[in-house]
Amino acid sequence: MSNLAAPAARAPRAAQERLLFRLEWRVVRRLDGRLAGGYRTAHRGTGTDFAGLREYAEGDDARHIDWNVTARLNEPQLRLFNEDRELMVWLVLDRSASMTVGAPGRGKHDVVSELALVLARLFGRGGNRVGALLYDVPGGQVRTVPPGTGRRHALRIGVELARTERARTKLARTNGGGRRGGTTDLAAMLDAVAKLARRRALIVVISDFIGDGDWERSLLRLVPRHEVVALRVIDTADDELPDAGLVVVEDAETGEQLVIDSGDPLLRARVRAGAEERDARLAAGMRRAAVPLHRIDTSADLATALIEVVASTRRRRA
């Protein structure tokens, strides 16, 4: 039995090893050096990145006095720097049923897996510690990968993602569709990472943000202590209804089924309007919380999309 189980246990790791190798060549090499520069620690200390000036106070290190500015203002001024310290990163990965939408091999869950591997590899190779929270895995559980660093740790996150996907597929085969119930509780997802992140961290939430719950309140509780970035993975199927005549549609998360005429122009307009209203609510909530929201399309080149994320972050801070 153990001899048969061993190859099965190694299969997810081998597949993730191949995926990570491919991503390192196609994506990581293009992004190397860009991402770390886009996210600097907010702590002040003795690093080399100049952050500003303040008045000298008793007990400060006199070696950091800016004598030129002091002479102009006639008051001792101290130079401040961004502190050189490792960055703690938490990846919040939405594994709910709505993330299975998309073309075979390029669904939203595939993009989440690639994003997780790339980000874990990029941040981890600089000595930063990266942890992952897999939310709403099959069975309604939350799975956590403790913070770690390096290539092996990035691979561990990928293996956990692969295992949750295999578990979902198996569950769907046994009960005809997998977990059924309400939609993803986005507030609970944010609350879960708030409990895990004990020290100040960069929290990257990767989700399609299709769900319910008072997520904005949870987000507002999270941002004072941490830096939060939202990567919204989307597919054309989220916003557009294909013109295919009479079809049976099913809610990926609740399992509710309905027969519709997909060619009905009024129905198509209602679907489009509903998607636009959802997008507007999401953008407004993120804007109120001052959390950058970036759109990652399943059809987009991953490296190009992430370069734009970093560029956008730098423009906001300029």
C-alpha cells in the first residue's frame, strides 16, 4: 500500500516543480528586481533609503544630524531612513468554487496558482518570509502554510494549492458538484488573515471578490496595521453571457440551476449591468480603505500584468 501511495503523493510536487520551473523562466526572470522595489517597509531605522527629516531630540544618534539643513534652519535636524529589515508577506488565496470558472488549463484557479508561485518565489528569494492562507478549500476549511523563504517553500505553497484542487475535483465526482451552500464570505477570509498576521506585513489578497459578508468593515480593520494589496482575478465569463440559445446555468458556489435564453438582449443587458454594479461597489470599497485594486485577466500575460501592478504602486507613492 505504501509503495502505491508514494508515487501518488509525489505527483502534485512533480507537477508543481515543472510549473515553477516554467514560471521562473517566463515570468520571474522578467520581474526580478522590480517587485521588491515596489514594496518597501514602512518602518524607520538605519537603512540606506532616505525617508525625510525631523527635529533632533535628546537621545538621538548625533551621527545622523544633517548639518547643512541644521545650519539653514538654525535647529538640529535628523536624517531618517527606511529600515533594512525582512518583509513579512501573507498570500490570501481564494479557493472557492467561483474560482474554477474559465477555460480548461487557464481558469481563475490556474492563475491564482501561478500568481502564488511567482510571488512566493520573488519575495522569498530576497530573504523575506512568505506565508499562505488557502481560504474556502473543499469542505469549508481554511488551510495555512506557515511563513518561510526560498524556492523550496514556494514549491510547498504550490503543492498545497494542487492538493486542494485535487480534493475539489474528487468531491465533485463523488457528490455531483462539490460543496454547496452560500457564496464566499469575503469578510471571514480577511478576518482569518488578520488573526494569522501577528506582526506588520504585506498582505496580498488574490481573489475574484465574488461573495458576500461585510468585507469592507473587515478590510478597514486590517489596513491600519498592515499594507494590503488586492489582485482581482477575472474571466470574461464573470461579466458576459455568451449567446448560445437556451442553456442551463449553475451558480458555482450555491449549486442553484436555472434555464435561460442566453440570446435574450434584455437578459444580456441585465447581466452586464449587474456585473458593472458589482465592480463599482468593489472599487468604491477598496478606494475608501485606500487599498490598491489590480485586475488580472485570465487571458493576460502574467509578467506584463505584474509589471503593471508594480508600476501602478510606484505611481501612487510618487
